[in-house]
Amino acid sequence: MVNGSLFHFRKSSWPAEEYVNKATLQLLDFDGGAPPEHAWRRRLNSHANRLKEFSVTFMEAIKMLRLGVRLWSYVREEASQGRKAPIDPFTREQCKPSASQGVPLGGMGSGSISRGFRGEFKHWQIVPGSCETSPVMANQFSIFISREGGNKKYSSVLAPGHHEGLKKNGDLGISAWDWNLTGQHSTYHARFPRAWTVYDGEPDPDLKISCRQISPFIPHNYRESSLPTAVFVYTLVNSGRERAKVSLLMTWANSIGGVSHHSGGHINEPFIGDDGVTGVLLHHKSAKDTPPVTFAMAACQTQNVTVTVLPSFGLTGEDYPTAKDMWGKMVQDGQFEMENFNTGPSMPSSTSDTLCAAVSASTWIEPQGRCTIVFALAWSSPKVKFQKGSAYHRRYTKFYGTSERSSAVNLVHDALKNYKWWEEEIEKWQNPILQNEKLPEWYKFTLFNELYFLVAGGTVWTDGEPPTIEEKENSGSSHNKSVKSKDQQSVFKGKHINLVVEQTFAERNTMNERILSPTSVLPDMADMVYGDDNTDNVGRFLYLEGVEYIMWCTYDVHFYASFALLDLFPKIELSIQRDFANAVLHEDRRKVKFLADGTWGIRKVRGAVPHDLGTHDPWSEMNAYNIHDTSKWKDLNSKFVLQVYRDFAATGDMSFGKDVWPAVCAAIDYMDQFDRDGDGLIENDGFPDQTYDAWTVHGISAYCGCLWLAALEAGAAMAQRLGDRAFAEKCKIKFLKAKPVFEAKLWNGSYFNYDSGSSSNSRSIQADQLAGQWYTASSGLPSLFDEVKIRHTLQKIFEYNVMKVRGGRMGAVNGMKPNGKVDNSCMQSREIWTGVTYSLAATMLLHGMEHQAFATAEGIFITGWSEEGFGYWFQTPEGWTTDGHYRSLIYMRPLAIWAMQWALSPPKAILEAPQINMMDRMLIAALNMRSVHETGVRKIAPKIGCFSNSVFHCDC
């Protein structure tokens, strides 16, 4: 907990009154139309500057040359099989990234569509692992206003017309529309999962308009938060003297981004649903064996609002009415013909035209009158299919079925009927934080806005059932599987993660020997279903490391990001940990070439925590990352133990603890082989063998060593709570042996050296050196070190890594030399990592350094989110250089800001967790625990030689 008097106070710098006229705010202050007090804000005419990507130095490029050649060859090999390599630095998107992002649409795991702050729909991630970044410009909201008497008429797309290709003379497409909005008097206000756009007298000076975008992201609600739908609530206020007819228009292309609209065979049809919900269905016939998608766009017909549709129009005029014709009809009449509801399905589209649809909602507003019009959008693709053939049903099909058509109709219906309840639940969740006057203003809305990644970060959420494996010809896979029958699938139904539920610990050891026997055969991981028949089954969840690094649930990064899931969706977090626990006890002997040095090894070693759950066949084919052999990494196993204990302590879920306990023991025992000299500490092997996979480590390291000490403490605490006294003693003995060695070799009086080697950066100040202490404090465990040493270290990092970089306005640089100069020994040492900065701030909060914590984290806000920064809002990268050049946009690790909130408000279970005394050594006759706790994990040979850097994927 924190001392309120020490908070980093800051005057509210973003009041709505600075962006919207006070009188307009008062007029819109009904039915939720006014933007909130706490929000991230931009004017719609703000310049969306192009973002600048990082570059490597000449010497780094020379060192990477061989890796680059191998990676190029691997990318081409994957492309020849119709797949995208998980790491591909050679292919660049045609749409260059810019500072134009906004709050994305929808819940989690059912495909996402982002929306820029100026209104464009972009960053399409309907297909897993694929992101189409370019906006589909036909997807717009527009307005048509006719004042009584006919003297004043206005029409405009409700987005600034600043885009290439617009206003072409003679164009029959969207350039023929009226793009009259300048954005000068229009503003955007974002607080995820909602956003407000206020049009203050644009295009009609006497009409005030607010569009409120709402998505069903509701913590602890595992139903609504899975829904692929969003609502747009338009609040209209007529401040003029004449009665006004106002028509709002929603247009949508039958497309899932990119050039998908040209694949042909798409069909649109009107529909009239229950309770006045009326609109158009757009059936998208996806290409390349991708499951189909049905969009539903709708509005709700009421006594005062008339809804009409144009089910089909095109951009070229070949097969349908043109976009120009459609616009002319709306300018003239403000609505479409009611007969359009009887047209039925359209003819399938050709490859030469773009099939679009429109929904109009019209109403009359009296002088000084107010009105609300609501639209909804849903996109239903019930089946998610990965490139090597495995297909699953998405989570929302549990509630809406597997029909694209019926689920789309029901989704928009329920969205229009339930959005007010969604908002009530969102406000209940957010208000305690927003109303805390001790918290800095920027922190309040940035905390929520960083959650955008759980929607836009390529998430997949399945129903938890086994997959249907569809054999794919010429897939390039050496392990094609035939389709499993329902009887075969049911064999694995309900199995627990480690095939153990209530064994005694003696029985556990016997089970481990059997499970881990080299001759044993484990079920396919994809077939392991946990608690399928009870209410705790929330399905299985995947999220990408980033849209540029296409690997699911990258574990060393999840270590930082997982606080968000644990706090808001703890059942999802436990599900992910169960998947990794199962993976620890799994071995995959298929051969893989590691690109850093060109050597070959097996894909997954038993006892080692995988780097990720895979790319093209998640759960079944893990470790898509193939730069280094991650079975030799020194951080993954420790991070697994720490995350499992934290989750166990926070939830108090004894069933979870028992299920994953064999994997925890195996993970700890696996690390024994890295203690080369028997001093209790693991040693790094002279190559980048941890999450900083371009930053070489020699001997004992502050980062991995501290994680190892923390893992031993967590292992002992968990063993004690589960009644495994022998393993608790084993961990204590290791800890008591290792801790004094760690401090003797690394503590220099003011911080812990980077490593115990003799390289030029061995004495560097690493921002992340207390990562293990961060986790012990977050989990209610005793501190690893004396409090004076911890605070000295944090203060040193603050003074050097934070304040010596642009006056503390950029975050914490990863490495700093003792002379106050940035460590330039490799690309990652000179970078500022956003998630690491947030985790550092969380550590400071846990140790009573509130001023330093918020000053440190505010650097990320200033550089990434503020108007004076570089434009990384809603696409927070892994990191940036001191000149602001980014690496890896839309990245997982910045979710670590929720570790700060965890530190500010730890759960009661953590505060009241039983304490463990690591100094209380039980005397057990047989201290040789190896024979008792043999787990059968495979030992690996030490790394011979090293590859100093890896630039193409430098953080995993």
C-alpha cells in the first residue's frame, strides 16, 4: 500500500473544457453523450505523423549478417508453404504506421477491428495471426441535415477528408461523397473500452453531435467480454431555431481488410429482426481456406427513428448502384426506399467491384430538442482456423451457436438492447480508480487505455473443446493428422493438466516418473481440456507477443503483461498457466534449426518452459521462436514458478495449485544443470539466454540470478502450502546457499552489477535487475534482500536510467554505464522498454517510492501518449531509442502498467497470505533430495561459443 502524501501529484492537464465548448458540454450532458472528465483527447484535425522505426548500427548489422541470411532463407521457406514466418523483418506493410490509432472495437478473442481517432476503421485482425493495417475508407458514418423551410442543408462524412485518393473528379466511388469535415471543432476522447467523438457545430453550426463507441469489455464477465460486437450511440442536440430532419448513415464494405473485397463471391442481404432491430448482413466468402465471416450492421427502429437500408452498392457501377448514386439519394431524401427490405440476398460479387451496404436512421429534432440514435456492428466468424489445419470454435459460440448468420443477427440485437448495462458495469469497475484524487491524471486513463492490447493484440479465445484437425495437402508439415472423430475427441474430455488431481506427494513422484519416462506417450496438448463439464471452464486463450512477432502467449513477455489478466480475468490467467504447466511435462522431438548459430535441436525439451505456445498450430506445435534454443534460457523456468505462485496466492485456488505442482517441481529441478559450480546459483552461458535476447550475459547475472532466488522462495512457499515439506526444505537449502553468493559477486555498494563477468558492460546498471524482487513483493513473499539495498538500487536506477535520459521524460533505459552514459553494447541495452519501465515503477511503489514510481512511468506517457510525444497511442511498442524511434508496435509487455495498479491495491488474498520464513531450516536426515524428487528432465550440454546479438527479434 502507498502513502498518499508522497504521490506524484500533477494538475489535471486534459480537462474536456480545453477541447469542447462549455456550453456544448452542457447540452450533450444527457444519456452519456458528454465526454468524461478523465480521458485521452485529440482534435480531429491533429496531424497523424508517420512513425519512425529503429535502425541498427553498422557494427550490429555486420554481427547479424549470418543470422540475417538464415532468417531470410527461413522466411522464404515458410512463404513457399503459404505461411507467414513468426518473425519477418523483410516484409513491410504498404500502409506505413502513423500516429492515428484509437480505441479498438469488440470484446476479446473473436477477431478485432481498430478505429482511428479520426474515425477510420483499420488494423483488421479477423484471421488469426494476420493484421491488415490499411483503413477501408468506405466504412464510414455520415450525416445529412435538412432544416425546416429547406433553406439550410448539410451533408458530410463524419471524418476529416485528409486521406489519399479522395476528391477525384468523375469518381463513382467514395470520392463523390461530401468530405466537408475539417475537424477543427471536432474532438476525440478515449477511455478504453469506450470513446467519444464530439462534433461541435460541424457540419451544421446549430447541431451538436456526440458519438459514443462502446465495446463489451467487462472484467470478470466471461460471456459479454467474448462478443465480437460494438455499439455507436449518437447524441444529437438541435441548438437552432428551426426544426431539423437528421439522417445518420452507416456504410460498410464486404471486406475483412486488405484486398479481401476483390476475392469475389460475397453476398449482402437485408434483415428485420426482433424489437425493431433492422439492418443488413454482409456474408464474406473468405479466401485461402479461411472460415467465412458475416457482418451485421443495424439500427433500432423506434417511434421517433425510421431505419431504412440499401443492401448493396458498389464503387465502380458495374453490378450495383454506385456509391455516388447512394449519396445522391441520401442528400435528396435522407433515407432509402422501404421496399429494399424485400430484395433478398444479392447476387455474389465479382472480383472487379467492392460490394458495400448502407443503413440509415432518420429523425426529426425540434428546436432545442435532443435525440439518441444507436447503431450496432457485429462480425461473426464462429470457427478460427490456424494455418496448419487445426480449427476451433470461438468462445462466443457457447452462447450464440455456430451459424454465422443467426449469431450475427443475435449479436447486434443483444448489443443494442444491452449496451446501457455494459456501460453501468464498466463504470462500476473504473470509477474507484477514476475517483481516487491521489492518482495522477495521466495514469488514470492510460491504465485503462493500455488494455487496448487485449482486443487489438491478435487475441483468440476458444470454447475449450478439442480441435477438429483438418488434413491439409502440401502443408509442409511433417506431422499431418487426420480428422478426429467425436468419439476420439471425447477420450480426452475432462482430463486435468497433469493427469493428477488428488494424489499424495509420494504418489506424485511415482506419477512424474511415469509421465516423464522417455518411453511414455503424452496426449496431444491440443486435446487436453480442463474442467470441461464445470462452470470454471472459460475456454482457452491466446494473445500474440505483438503484431510484428507472431507467437502466441510468449511467456517471458507474459511475465510482465499477466498482471492485467490476473486482475481482470483471473480464470483466463489460470487457463494460460495450465497450458504452460502441461507444456513443461511435454517433449517434442521434432528437429528445429536455430537461426542464431545454425545448429539443430529438438523443438521442445521436457522440463523446460516453452518460449511460446506456437504460431501455426498453437498448443500442438510450441516454440515457434527459433532464433535461439530457449531450452537453454535462464529466465523462463523461474518466471513460470513465480507466475504460478503469484496466481495461486492471489486466487487461493487449491485445485489449480495441486494440478500444476508437478510442473513447478520439474521446472525447478531442470535448472539444477545450470549451476555449474555447485554454489546454488545458476550461471548464464555467454550468449543472450533470456528475454533480452540480444544482450549477452556472462556468469551470474543480476536479472536471471534475482529471478532464480525469487523462484526458490516461491517454490518453498507453494510447497509449504500444499504440504510438500520435503520440497519446501529443498528450495530453502538452495536459497540459503545461493543468496550470499549472489550478493557477494554482484552487489557493489549501490546496485547489483549486470553480471559477474569481465566484459565492458558487466558493471552496467540494468533497469530490470530487481525483477525477482518485484515478483516476491507482488506475491506477498519476504524480500530477497535488505530493504536498504533494495531502495538504494531503485534510487540508483531512478537517478541514472531514468533521469539522465532526457530529464526523465522517456522512461527507463535498459542499460546505463556507471559514468552516466547509456550502455551502447547492443541494441537492447540502449533501448527504453515500455513494459520494463512500468514494472520498475511497480517495484518502486511496492517499496514506498511513490514519487519516483510515477515520475518514471510518466516518461512512457509523455513519449508515447502525450501530444508532445511520438504518437504511439493505442499501439504502444516494445520500446524506443532515446531519439524516439520505435521497435515492434502493438506489443504485449506494456500491459505491465497493471502491475502498478496491483502494487497500489493488492488483493486481500495477497495481503493475508501465509508467510514463509526462509531462514527456518528444517533438519531432514536425507538432504540428497535428488533421488526423492527425480523428475526425469532432460539435461542439455552447455553452450559452446555464442552469438552475440539478434536484431530481428530482439526481445521475445
